[in-house]
Amino acid sequence: MRNWAVTPSGGAAARVGREVATALDQWGYRPKDDQPQQVVELLLRSAAQDGGRRVSLHLADDEDRNQVMLLALSHRQHMPTGDDDQILRDAEHMRALAALGPRDVGVETTPDGRRWWAGLDLPHPGRVHELDERRPRVFARGPGKLEGPPIPA
């Protein structure tokens, strides 16, 4: 997991976007394009419009599923519930995020600010293959949600 806290600005969003791309590369993810960086920049710009003095971005991954979660927080105390203008602006940001192709997107208003998130499916070459080489297939993964435990012979 990685975290960044920045003062809202266009330059900060671009810088954090580049740093996220570097972190993903270090973790072994190989996006086809600059989608993660574009998503980060839009999440941070969306959070910055809430008017807080700082925004933060949180990056986490699920190696087994090749998925990454990005969460931007606006850190604005006593965040009012959305009026019509805010709801329209949120909807526009959600459409822009969805157009970038993440698996899922969302926004939530809380008393201490707004949370914007996006989940990405990213290629992670060799991850599953490496696991299979280190341990027998039977131990490579546990039962799935709909699978029961193995039946003894």
C-alpha cells in the first residue's frame, strides 16, 4: 500500500499520477497505456474541487486478482450533503472516470470529506506462473466462494 498527501493543484495531480505509475511498475504491473495515471489525476482533481486544504491518494493492490484500488480523499471537515450542482458535477466526474475504463468507480460523501475511488484490472505478467512453480497446484489457491472443501477419497 502507498499513500500520498498533497496540497490541491494541477501540478500535484500530475506528479502523483507519475509516482503511482512508477509504483505500479515496481510492483510488477504492466498497464497497456497511461490509464492508471489518467485515473489518478482525475480522482485528485475531483477531490480537490471539494475545497479542502489537502487531498490524499491511497493505492492498494490484490496480487492474486491483478487488481489495483485507487482512493482519493478530499479531507474537508463538515462536508455538506450534495446540492443539485454538486450532484451534477459528481455525475460528470463519474462519467469521465468510467470513460477511462476502470473495473468500477464510485464516490461517497462523509462528514470529513468525499471519497472518490476506482478499481483497475491490470496485467501482471508471470505472477500466477511464479506461484505455481513455488508450490504444488493444490496449495496455489483455496476454495472459491462457490466451491466446497475437497472431499476425502
